[in-house]
Amino acid sequence: MTLSKKIEQALQDELKQENIKTVIEIAEFLKFKETQQQWNKINESEPKYITETERAKLNDLKSKGEFVEQRDLLDELGIHEDEI
């Protein structure tokens, strides 16, 4: 059964308790798909903003498990924790 048919059936059944749960699950799924599409757009546009050298450095850091501590990053940017 297609997604639209499931929603239609749930609404025709006058939203019984079990159908309310189904509609909520469908809505959560659609929200997930929308969020996933946004992340896909971000990932596709990444090469425009990150050079190959930067990407290689990031991949190297990820593979070594070396990550920047939030406090160190804030200090480097001149931002105090209480300003967040």
C-alpha cells in the first residue's frame, strides 16, 4: 500500500487510536526524509566550500580520532563559554 493510501485509509477510519499512531509514524518518516534531503544538498555543495587539501586534512584527523575540543575552538575564536 502506498504512503498516500495509508494516510487516506487512516483518515477514512475516523482516526481510531491505532490509526493516530500510524499517522504520527508517517509524519515522522516524512520529516526524516525531508531532513535527509537537506543533508544531501549540504553534502553535494560541500566541494564548493572545502578544498581538497582541507578535505584530506579532515579525513586524516577523523581516521586518527583526533578531534578539536569545543573549549579550544571557542578560545581560538575568542568566544567565552558564557556567551553561548
